Amino acid sequence: KTVTLIGIPLEEGSGRGGCAMGPAAYRIAGIASALHELGYAVDDRGDLRPAPASDLPEMAEAKHLPIVGAFTRAIEAETYAAARNGTVPILLGGDHSLSMGSVSGMARHAAEIDRPLYVLWLDAHSDFNAPETSPSGNIHGMPVAFFCGKAEFVPILPADRPFVDPKHVYQIGIRSVDEEERRMIRENAVNVFDMRAVDEEGMGSIVKRILGDVREAGALLHVSLDVDFLDPDVAPGVGTTVPGGATFREAHLIMELLHDSGLVSSLDLVELNPFLDDRGRSARVMVELAASLFGRRILDRPTRGG
Ligand code: DIR
Ligand code: MN
Ligand code: MN
Ligand code: MN
């Protein structure tokens, strides 16, 4: 079993500085050795640093499009190649606009092997804005709409790229959605489990239900973990903290259930801002969660639950 680490020093999608230091922080926090100790061969591809794309315009509705678009293209290609080679790509972000590339790359791979791609989006935000609806113009608020084909501004990827069906996107932890974005997620039937759903139903039952759907569909599952999914008390190192987030125990349970399922094909770790972190605490929490997703556990269990 091999995992491919792909560093994405991208912060231009987030409207502030700091996320570009994310890959370095994950490496210092020991992401590679944690995975190695779990028995994985770790192929660290270093950091992608594409030059800005000269064919993409600067625009106020989608800030820093030439650089974000160049990253999208490079990430799409690198993620696709890693999956195609039979490895599990792990994107070390970098702001959440990187998922335009990672999910699109996985969508290309899934289409080629004739399997659907499902996405589990762990975030305080739905990230379903389009340039026309975004109040900020920050592209990190748009990746889900982008890979679902609902935010095609200037062509970034080839027109025949496969999209993800919004009905195959499951979001957990949502507690900040913009007005127009609310309409978009409803119209497109994205599966949203907001914090109220988590409180009422419990994290375990929600995640088991989602994994049941993924298994039944015979799908690949891409997991995208935004630091702000977690409560700010657990992980302060992110530019867009929203109170009332997931506890460490809830997040940890998700990771263990994901591991048990054997369904995860790819992972994004995004929005870590080391400049805002508290002595590396958030970076370490994210590495801890990734290790749990890849099989670190406290005690052996009787074998797979569902
Ligand atoms: C807000 C904030 N919905 C926007 N989005 C995100 O600017 O589109 N913050 N993703 O992390
Ligand atoms: Mn996000
Ligand atoms: Mn977020
Ligand atoms: Mn379906």
C-alpha cells in the first residue's frame, strides 16, 4: 500500500496569507512518519509550484484566478496520476480551492475505471459559491460548485472533464452558508448534515449511513477535511473559525469509521494556517486525524462494523 503526499502551497484562494505554509507544517508535524509507521510506503512528491496561467484573466469575482487556475490544472494532473498508479493521494494544503483540482483528478480516474466518485466534505462551510454568488470573490468558497460543474467561469480544465453529481456529495459540520449559496445547495440536492443534524442524530449514525450509500454504489470516496470543520478550541490554526464545530472525539470517530470501511480513495487536508496556529497544535491534530483514517487505533476491534 502506497500513499502519495502532494504539497500545495496555495493561499491565494483564501483572501489572506498563511495557508501556503501548510505543507511545511504537516511535514514538521510528522505526517510522513505517522503513515510510514502504519505500514504504508510514502511517496512524497514535494510541493507543486506552477507559474500563473497566462490564459486566465484577473477578475474581482474570482480573485487570483491565474494562480488558482494554474494550481487546479497541476493538482488535477498530479492527483489523477497518483490514483491511476494505484496509490492514495493525500493533498497537503493549502487553501480549499485546491479541491477543484484534487476532486477533478479523482473524477477523471473514477470515470476511467467506470466507477462513480462520492465526496465527503467535512467543513463549517458548503463551499458552493459561484463567482456570481460569492460575497467575497475568494475561490476557496467555490470548489464544490466547481467540481459539480456549477461554477464554470473561464475554462480552467478541458470542457469534457467529468463532473461529480451533487447528489453524491455529503457534507458534515456545516454551520456557515451564504444566502445565494443556500439556494444553490438546495437546488442541486447536495446532502448536507449541518451541526444540528449532528447533535440530533449523532456523528456515528450519520457517517455509517453515508458509508452504506457509498458501498452500495460501488463508488470511490474522496474525503476533504477543512480545519474549520473542527471547533476553534480544538484547532485554532485557520482563517475562518466558526464556533460550534466538531469535537476531537467526533472527528476521530469519523476517521475510524472511514478506515474500517476501506472505501477511502483520496484525502485533502486543507485550510491549515500555521501563522494563526497555537504552537503547531492544529497541525498535530490534523496529522493525528489522518493517522486514524489510515488505521492507527487505540485497541483492536472485533472486525469491520458498517
Ligand atoms: C464564504 C466563506 N462562504 C465565502 N467561505 C469559506 O467567501 O465564500 N471559508 N470557505 O472557509
Ligand atoms: Mn472549506
Ligand atoms: Mn471552511
Ligand atoms: Mn446516484
